[in-house]
Amino acid sequence: MLYVIGLGLGDEKDITLKGLEAVKRCDRVFIEAYTSLLSFGISSHGLSTLEELYGKPVTLADREMVEERADEILSQSKDSNVAFLVVGDPFGATTHTDLVVRAKKLGVEVKVIHNASVMNAIGVCGLQLYRYGETISIPFFTDTWRPDSFYEKIQRNRSLGLHTLCLLDIRVKEPSLESLCRGKKKYEPPRYMTIHTAIEQLLEVEQMRRESAYNEETTCVGFARLGSEDQKVVASSMRELLAVDFGTPLHCLVIVGETHPVEEEMLDFYSLKSELSER
């Protein structure tokens, strides 16, 4: 049996009882750690915290293992119980769907145990979940690569009055271009995109495209460490959010579409003015 288990968003305690029972039944436990991270996963003791709770070793499954050597995980699932742990919900990333498809084709029985994910936790700000359009991902720009394919999706969402969830780039165990050219992989330090960087890149694309999909006065909501005790949520214009210190990762951003009066009332609790008053 292959168990694909959602861990939720905050810390090791966010796993469901059903998920924890499944982990304890398993002979091997893998945790995927490149599409997202638990809030404590950035720290050096994150993995040992999980191992202490589960009472067994946990193997870190990086992008290489999941995308190129998934057979190692699936072959073990034929003869024993294997847990594949995913931050958030198991189907928050297409990578995990692909793993389930491959398992089923090999005749491996799969059981999925769901949990909270960023896709529903963003509801905390009061914007109604059914009023969101297509979710976009914003990658880190480089000197030679500045993709803007997300622009049309934001434009389409806003033309329909819908909100846009922007997932910000996470780069964990990424080989450097120089090392790839030399034929020997050397990995770059982990990087986590901030709301500040995301807004700067969004405004750069708008300045280049000039199609008025949004501007620096467009209302957005910035989220940091969703699901954690110290989560931070601030609603304001893009320009004003540039001055907000959201602290440590992980961050995400919502570009606000047309709002219902109830949504506006909730957003007001997270406005920059309210944030300053609390301080």
C-alpha cells in the first residue's frame, strides 16, 4: 500500500489522526520537500521533530527522487506499507498526481489522506473561495529568463472580477547553471520568494506589457507562514505592501478582484491601518 498523506501547513501537529495512524503502520516514510515546506521545515531540526513524533526514520524525497527515481518508492510499496508525506494536501501539486497515476499503473494500492492546504487556508482573509480564478505561480526572474505567461491569467481573472492566488517560487536543492555546464551537479542555497520580490516582478511585467491588468494601487493580500501560530496577513495596495516586513517564509499573495461588502468588512480587519493600530 502507498499512503499519500497531507501534513497540513503549520507544524508536525497538523497531521490528522487518520494520517498519523497510517504513518505508524508504514515500514518506510518519505517526505516530499520541494513544492512546499512546513513552517519548521526550514530549520535544521525539522526532520528530527517528525521522526520523534512518528517513532521511525523519515527519508527526505527531493525533486530528483520524486521526478526521476519514483520507482524506488513505488517498488517498496508493492510488498510493504509506504507513506509519502506532502505538505498541505496531497493534490496541491501535479507532481503528486503523477506519482499516484504511476502507482496505479503498477498495480500498487493507493490510499490518500487529505489535509488543509494553501488553496483553502487563504480563506482566513475573508475573500470567498468560490470567487477565485485560475491560480498562478511566479518564478524567480534571472538576468536571462523573465517569464510573464502568468500576466494573461491575472488579466483574465480580473476581467471576470475574480481574485488571483499567486504561489511564490521555492527553490530547494536546485543545481547551479555553472555546475550543469561542467557536468557535475552543485546545488544552490535554498531560496524562498518574498511578497516584496513578487510585487516588484509583477509591476515590472505590467510596466513592460502596459495592458492595465493591475497597477501599484491594486489591492492585494499578503500571507506569511499560513497555518502557523505567527501567521501574518496584511491587505493593502501593492505599493504599500512593498513596505511591510512579512518576516520568514513561506509567503503567498492574492490579487483582489471585485469584492462583496462582507469580503470588504473582513479585509478591513487585515488592512495596513489595522496592522499599525495593533502594533
